[in-house]
Amino acid sequence: MHPAFSVIFLTTLIGAGQGLFMALVTGQVYSLANLLEPQDSVTFYATGSLLALVLLVLGLLASFFHLGHPERAWRAASQWRTSWLSREVIALPVFMGLVALYGGAHYFGFTRPWLVVKGQLPIDATLVLGTLGVFAALVLFACTAMIYASLRFLQEWHSALTVTNFILFGLASGFTLAAAFSAWSGVQLVGFFGTWAVIFTLFAAITRGFSIYRNGRIKHRSNLRSAIGVRHTTIRQKSMGFMGGSFNTREFFHGAGKGTLRFVRLFFVLTVFLVPVGLLAASNALQSAYLPMLAFAVQYIGLMAERWYFFAEAKHPQNLYYQSVA
């Protein structure tokens, strides 16, 4: 498949925004349970929510560059009964609204407890909104990933690993960003968020490794013989069917060679998994405020490369007609 940078920015930006919001709520729950020092509502939770909202808005804006008629974007929500894309279009603004309400509740100080569970866990408006937001984030992760995982004819994507990887990559980048945000704002939660970021990054490395292994050994259902209905053992394709380019040759094939694919795969393995984990570990040892920021910057660049590879490794059956040249 052809990797569209608008979709690459969309999925990586909203994934980081979802992960950051889930990290903020996690930190709040730990604080309410007296497992972490409480943080200021305005400078940490409200500002962090604003940062998450900015990422979500940027991702939403990036999606418009992939539309032929952006003025008709609202129609995408009309097929929610059958389309995962329509469900994503609905889930994204719902989640953004909950993030805005969560940040606003912290900013305006709506933190008075409504009740206390077992005398230890106070329940207030921010916690309720945060819980609803985490649920909405998981729904959004599922909707975004299922756009690809539901396509049976793209066997590289049609797997539960696609959904798992989208969630884990979002959590890894979001918690890494939370560690960077904590370092930038001077909050003593860098180690907490950094530890969770390393855990999610390691799990993401394992599941992405499984998907690479699986995709490298797929036996595709379609081949030249099944595509044209000729049962001959020595079929050779001499032409892709066009003297020049076309929609088919542009939108369903990346045009890169095997060497490029191997390089991109090695690059994202280093920048998504190995380097950020090393930087986060070093930040704990050296008490550096800059290393978590660098870890997020490196990891996000790597996530863009990983998402490019995710699209490029998917082999569309139509390329049997339009890309294979003997």
C-alpha cells in the first residue's frame, strides 16, 4: 500500500494524545490512592490535557489533507452501523470533548469529592470525566485500528496484532510524552511515567516483532494464476498494464525497493524501542530533565517510520495486475 503522510500524522498524533491523556488519569488515580504525591490541577493536569488536545486537533487537521472533498467530511459519520471509519469519526470528537472537560474541570477547581470509596479513594468530577475519557480512548484506538484490521484481503493487517500494536504504540508514546512533560514542568513524576513508558514500549516491541514475523511468512491467497484464472506453472507478467502511471499504481503501491523497506524497519526498531528505552533509563540514573524530551522526540520520529512501514508492508492483491513486472 502507498503510505499517505496525512494518515501517518493522523494516527501517530492522536495515538500520542490518547496515550498522554491516559497517563494523566493514571497519575491522578495513583495520587488519589496516596501512592504518588498530589500534583497541581492547573499546572499539571489542565496543561497536560491541553497538550493532549493540541495533539488530537493536529491529528484531525492532518486527516483533511487525505480527503478529496474536505467539505463533505461530515458525511463520513453517516455509515456508523457498518464502517469503522465512521465510528472513528464519531469517537474522535467525543474523546476530544471529554479531554477538554477533564482539563476544564481541573482548571476551574471542580475537585471537591462527591464521595469517598472505603475511606481512601475520593471520587470527584475530574475522576469521573477521566474514567469516561480512558474508556473513550480505548474505543477510539479500536476504531482506528479496525479500519485496517477488518480488511480481510490485506492479510498483513487482518490480525488482532494490528489492534494490539495501535494501543501499545499509543500508550508507549503517550507515557513517554508524560515523562517529558513532567520533566519540563518540574513535576517529580518522570520516573513513574518513564517506568510505565518503558513497560509499554517493551510490550509493543514484542507484539510488533510477532507481527513482522507473521507477515514475513504469510502465504497470500491470490497469485498470478488465480488472478487471471489461468492454471499454468510458468506465467510471466511483462507489463503492469499501463504505459504511464495511474490511480492504481499510485495509491496501492509504495514504489520502494526491498532495501528501503529493510532500512526503514531497522530504523524504527532502533528509534521506537531501543533508543527511547535507553534514554529513559539514563534519565533516571542521571536525573536529567532533557533526556525524556529527547526520548519522546526520537520515539515519535520512529513511530512515523513504523507507520510508513505498516502501510508499505501490506500487499494489495490488485498489485498482481499493476505492479509486478518480470
